[in-house]
Amino acid sequence: MSDAVIVDRGYRSYEGPRLARRGAMAAIVRESVRRALGLRRKARRKILPWSLIAMAIISVAVLVGLHWAAQRAGIGGLVASQLPGYGQYFDIISRIALLFIAFATPQLLAPDRREGVLAVYFSRPLRPVDYLGAKFAGLGILVMGFYLVPEFVFHISLATLAPEGFFSYLGGNLDVLWQITFVAFVYFVGHVSIAFGVSAFVPRTGLAAGVFLGIMLILNQIVASVVELGTFPGSRYVALLALEEHPRIVRDWVFGITTGDYVPRVAGFDPWVSLAAVGVLFALVGVGAWGRYRRLT
């Protein structure tokens, strides 16, 4: 046998700041944003997220262009009443955001489980709730951006085109700022909670995206049929399972508009019930995802 040889590889102890859990969570947030946008990944991973971002930009550009053309033609007041306002524009942008959520959420959760890297995360002073919270925060930065950036661009553009002047319009519509922010947050929590719950349990990204879109697009129709045809006691409470419609009901409530006959509203539930349903959904998904990842540790 040859004698053992000790080779100095130049390793040395880490001498930087000890960031502990907060630093680990911040790193996960940054990585989540990069992964969802396809940054530092193959070109094909960038196509869908950036195409959806482009669609969001185009949608607000077209809407502002219609308002501008109406102003130039001298029919701005007449046309403005027929074009989507702040509340109605959420119907447009939420469809785009829904596709982004369906794509991004499974990308943030499923690969870590499939590739077995959770043990590496949890070998540090990082708890499952920290990991999930950081993932949720990273997704929140992007999804809230989908809602808020186009809405605020729309708001500034309307102020620029307003006959009464830029600052007069802004001063007279200060309530729009909190309305947009609050409604965007409700949309974010309501939609992302469902995607998060699905992605925490479904192992494949494509399957998770399909299940999420199925829940959002098909479940409403099933619930509407059950509520309409149901004769059993308490059938009206099935309307609360129309999960995709709760943020829209809250949106109508906040902006004082009516954009559709949503199932929970037809069943006789007040808007505050939809707001509470979004909160309950968030809590249930949080507990379920935490239990799931706690078992994985």
C-alpha cells in the first residue's frame, strides 16, 4: 500500500456575513424569479413567459391607442364609456396572467422535488415554511407585476389624455390607486393559491399546469350546472366552489361595476363572502403545502 498523501487544495472557511434564514430565503426568491422568466436557461424556456409579457404590454398599448384615437376624433367621452375601464381591464390582463401562473408555478415547485434537492435546501437553517414562503413571494413579484404595471400604465395614459389636465385627473382619481392594488392582490392570492396547491402535489410540470387550467376553466361550468339543477339541501353552497369567479366578484364590488352573472352571486352570496373564500383558500393551501413538504424532509 502506498502512503496516504494530504494535498492542500486551498479550501478555506467562509469569511463573509452570515445571512442565515433571511439570506437563504432571499436567494430562493431571486432564483424563483429567474427560473420563471427563463433567465440563465435555454432559449426555449424564455419563449412562453416573455411572449406573455409582450401580450400584456400590447394589450394596454392597444387600449391606450383606442382612447387616444377617440380623443383625436373628438369623441373621447362617447368612446370611453364603451371601452374597458380599470375594472373591466382586469378581465383582459387576468387571462394572460392565468397562463403565466399555469406555466410558472409548477416550474418553481415540481423540479426541486423531482431532482431531489429539497434535502440540500433543508440542510441549512431553512424550514419548509420558509422555502414555500420564498417561492410564493418570488411568484408574487411577477404576478403582481402582470396586474399592476399595465393598470398603472393605463392610469397614467388616461391622465395624459384627460381634457382637464394630467394632475387634475390624478387628483380626482386617487381612489383608483388603492382599488387597483387591492383587486390585483385578491386576483393574485385567489389564482396563485390554486396553482400552488396543485403544484405542491402533482409531480410533473405539464400535468400540474393542465390540472390548474382545468380547475380554473371547467370547474365553474360544473358548479353552475349543479347549482342550477341541484335540489338537495344546501346545493347553493356548491356555488362557493366556483373558485375562479371569486376575485371577479370582489373586483366588481370594489369598482362598483357589474361584469357578469357569477355563480356565487346568483346563488345569493354577498361579495364579502367571495373575499372570505379567497382568504380561506389561501389558508387551506398553505396548511396543505406545509404538511406536504414537512413530510418530504
